[in-house]
Amino acid sequence: MQPDGQALFAFVRFWSRRWTGGGLGVDAERGRDVMVLEAIHALSAANKPTSVNDVARELGVDQSGASRMIARAQRQGLVTRRAPVKVGGAAAIASTGAGDELLRQARAWQNEVVRRLTAGWADDEVRTLMTLMDRLVHAQNAIDAADQAP
């Protein structure tokens, strides 16, 4: 079977317009805070740096956009910036306790949304969906790593 790229990108477009949970009482600015926290968590889990540029790359936005998002999260008390270890180095961004709690709440909400969307599905169908989405993410990460290799 030939893959249908249009189906994948239609799926991505559909959900990218709904990431804030429109109609579900989710604040768009709070959604961006969660995106910053997710990026910091993913980078930290992979033992990667967490500078503004690293967060920007993880989010797929430009440096100035990431900087504004991080500054807002910092004003909200969700992240801190640690001074660079060396002169000319980049500041490291880290989640605070409040940021960790917001991320926990966001993930609980995400889990509830998936439960609602897949209500009535067989358990094996849900597992298959999760497995295939995870495989797509890992495939893209492998392509990105290969593109960045010297």
C-alpha cells in the first residue's frame, strides 16, 4: 500500500488548529506556556541543552517567538533562566514547581481528551493508534538527527 501523505498532513492541520482545546475552556496563552514546558521537559529528558534557541528548535518556531513565549512563562513563574556557565554561553531554561504542576494538569487534560475521542474504541485499536503515532514521531526524530549529523 502506498502511503497517503495528504492524509497525514490533513491530520496535522486539523489538530494543529485545535491544540488549545477551543470550546473546552482552555486559554490559548496557557496552551503556549504548556508548549514551552513540554519542550523543556523533552530536551531535559534527552539530556540536551535548554537554551532559547534549543526550545525554539524543539517547538519549530523562530528564536524571537520562543523568546517571547519563554519570557511569558517566566513572568508566570513557570520557568527560570539560569545564568550561562561560561562567558558567551546560553542561559539554561528550567521548569519550576509551578511549571511542573501545570504540565501535570495539561497531561491529565490531554489524556481525558484522548479518552473522550476514543470512547467506544476497542483497547487494541487505541493501543495501535498510540503506537503508530509514536512511530511517526520517532521516525521524524531520526530524520532530524541524520540531517544534523556532521
